[in-house]
Amino acid sequence: MDEIFLSDDIFHYLSTYLAPEDCMSLCLSGVFERYADFYSRRRVWKLCRRFSLKSDICQTFFSTYLKSANVHVLDFCHCFWLPEATLLQSCLSPNLNNLKELNLSDTQLSLTSIILHVLPQCQSLTKLSVNIPEPTWEAFNGKLQGYADTYKENFKKLTHLKLDLLDGSSSLIWLLLFNVLGWCRDCIQLHINLFEQPQRNDIYPVFEEDEESIAVVSLAKENLYDAMKWMISLKSIAVLKKSSDSCLEDFCRWLLLELNPPGLEKIWIPSVKHIGAKYKPESMLTCFYLGRSPLSRAFFSQMTHLVEMSITSNLILPRLRFFKGNFFSVSILDKFCQNHPQLEYLHFEDRVFGGNRRKKPITFQCQWALAQLRTLIFARRRPHQDVLIKFMDSCSNLEQLQIGEFCYYGMLIFDRQIPVHDSFDCLAKQTHLRKLSLNSIEFIDGFFIERVLKNCQKLECLHLSGQFFVNWVTFHHDLCKYLPLGKYLRDLRIQREGMTDSILMELLSAAGSCPSLERLMIRQYKGNSIDKELDSILPQCLMNLVSVRLPRLLAFCLIYRLQLKTVMAITDAFRENILPIRPSFWFFINETLPCEINVPRVHFDGIIDPNIDSISVFG
């Protein structure tokens, strides 16, 4: 029988319906050699968050089939479980002569490994995203001693650089950062993440000057800033750090007030405090987030992203797509929404509706047509029902909805809350909704959950936090009753202040009825007394939940007070039975949230410490 010829177009169409790991397995099977030849010639490899990707398959495919000279883009972001040896020896072949973009954030590969083993071969690289786990310049530079410094020439070619510094609590990390940035010359887009560990639960370091930070600033002024004058050509800069410090403040002062790049279009530095109205941009900005610094409306005409602004009068920005701020009155909000039908992201607090005004009905005069709005964050623990209903009637394509206040390092719990639930049935109108977060809101019953899960068939993420008094059991029972309706739920997070052992077991049982779950977080905000009966049955219960009922689970976080021997039994069971068949599975069981540096960033930032200010505006 003659062989049937299939064109590359058919292979391409087939690949769109298969996950990359399935395509690799098909190639390695030897069943379809022509498909293997086609697939191995790909130029762009986007493997970010491919949690089912296994080390052996990846290593065998890349070392056997991949035509390295064809590869232009290689993205392994958040593939934290792949061993460093697999990435270096197989995926990052010496023949990647034409590689232009390499993304390795949240992997086991660090910048020092890239400098020593990758940059010498990748002479065409212009875009790089990578981790820096070392806490000081001395520790970083010590790993490079004895090697030629030709990597500095490679850094000069980079035009887009993203650095994740995993230990950003000390001022000494700025010396490391400034020395590395001093190697650049042609970079036009710079993105820096400085991750900090809370000093204790829910609290980040406050701004203060000490001898160490003063010495770092002095050294930067004398020796390091001159090497970074290439930043005069910057077009975009983002510096994400939960709290400010004198090093960040001085760097922003030097960059924005002294250097003041004339072509700078995007600024995203949320935590800076003291630049204020001193900054006068040389060009029209399209994105502006500089702490709570005001900016003259003279620079607003080209703005697409505007943050931390209080709107006190009528404002029309025809290009505005992203807004986070406050409105002086209901009429200002009314006109703003009418004037910006192109808006895609809106985050605001309804402070003007608080107190006794919350009880008064609100009448809107304008017609809203917010068909482009994809994300709405209504940061109020007692949202006015008329405002909520107006938005739900005006948004037809909403994908992410968050209602309620939240804080860093976990969701916020308030005392003495008044139940709010009258208007939440209207959420069921959002049939395109993918993510729903209800933070710090008390519900007497959960009937609206049934309508939301039935009507919002695309819902993937459900996040609930509140005090949920133990004697208000109706909402809890309704939630457990209706959770099985969430057939496509992939991310479930529930946090409450008081939680009995029976409530925990009911929540685990209900979550087990959602077979598509990939992330599950249950957090008890205040610890209870240890129950020996729970300790005896929980390990087997969790093993059955993870191995049988939730076969797709990738992350499990349980914050609950248990005996140490119970935690160890669960940990050993997961390591022996789950990790060998699910290498990317991450779990954490303790009575307090984790703050370790080795927690995968995709989980720490995503389900433990979500930060609205970390939204990337660079694409």
C-alpha cells in the first residue's frame, strides 16, 4: 500500500489540538517519522507552565530530534520541577546559534548558569528572563571567578531583560542588581522583581534607613550609576517590590529626575514613595504607575494604563484600557464608565458609598457599554448593590471579577462584618466569567453559588475568604452542596477564620467532586486545638483525594493546625506515591503560610501572595 502524503499544514493543525508533551511522545514513539521531522523544526517553543511535561521525555526529545539551529524562542518559565541538568544538557543545546529569546524564570537554572553555559553559544540572544537566587554580589561574583568575562559582551546585545531576584529583603541585593545592570548597553525594556519574605505573618518590612542601605546608596552614587547611563535609551521599566527602601528611592531619583530618559513610555514602580510631583516626563507616557505620585493631565493624552489616580472631575482618555484608582462621586464614576467603552481593566474602591450612604439607592444617569471590560476589581467589603448590579448589566464579556478587600500575604479577614448577599445573584449573568474572588464578605446562605456555577460554565477559579461564623452554617453547607456543579473548576481557594474538623472534612469531600481541579488551597486563619481523631484519618483521606479523586491536581496547600507526626505522614505519602508519577506536584501543609525562598513563584505569587501590582504591562 502506498504511503499517504500529509502536508505540513495538516501537521500544524494536528499540533494545535495536542499538548507539547503529547507531541513529543508521538515523535519518540517512532510511529510517524514525517510528523517527528515536522515538529522538530519548530522555531518557537512555548513550554511555560506545561505542568505535565516530564523530565525524561523532554530530555530525550530535545537531545534526539530538536533541530537547534531553527529555534528562535525557548520558554521554560515556571517549569520549576525540571532538573538543572536536563535543561542544560538537553534543552539548551550548544547549537542554538539563532536563539533570540530565552525565558527561564522560576526554574532551577540561575543567571550564573546561563552566563557560563548558554550565553557563549547564543550570540543572537536579545531577550532574557532568568532568576538570581544569590543574596549578595560577593556570592554571585564568586561563582564566576576563574572564567573569562566574555559574557559581558553578550549582555550588551540584550534589548529585553527580566530579572527575578529571589532574596530581595536585604539592601545588599541592590549592589548585585546594579553590577549586573552595568553590563547592559542596548536594553530598552527592563523588568525587575525583588521578592521579599514577610518578617512575620501578613507583615512586610516597613520603609526605614539603616547603615547598610546608606552605604549601598553611597557606593551606587560613586561607582555604579555611571555604568548604567545606558538607561537613557529605556522605553519601559518595571520594578516590583512589596515595600520601598532607600535604595529603591535613590535609584528612582537618579533614573527619573537626573537621567530622565526622553523615550520612556512605560513606568511601573508601585512601591516608590518619595518621587512625587518632581518627575516631569520628557515624552508622552502610555503607562504610568509610580507609587501614589500625581501626574499632570498634560501627559495623559496617550495613556493606556493609569494607576493610583483619584478622579475628581470629568476625564476622557480615548486610549485608556487599564485603570486603578478612586472616584470622587457617583456621578464621576457614571461619566467615566460612559466615556471609556474601550476599558479592559478596572480596579476601584467605592469609598464614596460607605457608611450611611450605602443604604441609600443610587441612580445612574449615563448609559454604559463596557463590552471590552475583561477584569473588574470592586475593592469594597460591603459593595453597594446598585453599583454591583449596574456593572453586571453593562459588562457582557467579563472574565475576571473580584469583590472585596484584600491584603498582602493572604486574603483579609475582618471582624464584625454585616452580611451582604442580596444582589449577588446578578453575578450569574456573566457567562464568560473565568475567575471569581469574593474576599472578606459574609454570606448567610449560598444560593447564589448554585446560579453562578450553573450559568458560568467557563468558570475556572473560585476564591472565597471571610470570617464565616461557625453558627452561620447555611452558607458552608450550600457551598459544599453546589461545588460539584463546577465541572471545569481548576483553582479553588477557601479561607475562613474559624474552621472545625468536620467543616474541613466536608470541604475536602466537596472539592473531590471537582475532577478538573489543578490547585486547591484551604486556609484556617486562626488555629484550633489539635484533634487526635482527625490526625488519624487525614493522611489516608488526603492520599485518596489527591491520587484518585483529583488526578489533575498540581498544587495543594492546607493551612491548618495538625500534629507534626501527621504532617510528616502526609508528606512522606505524597513524596513516595504522588511525586514519582506527578513530578510537578507541589504541596505545603502547616499552620502558617510559607515564606521560604524555594517555594515555586508560580504558586507563591498565584495562590499564597497574590499581588495586584505585579500585573505585567509589557506583554
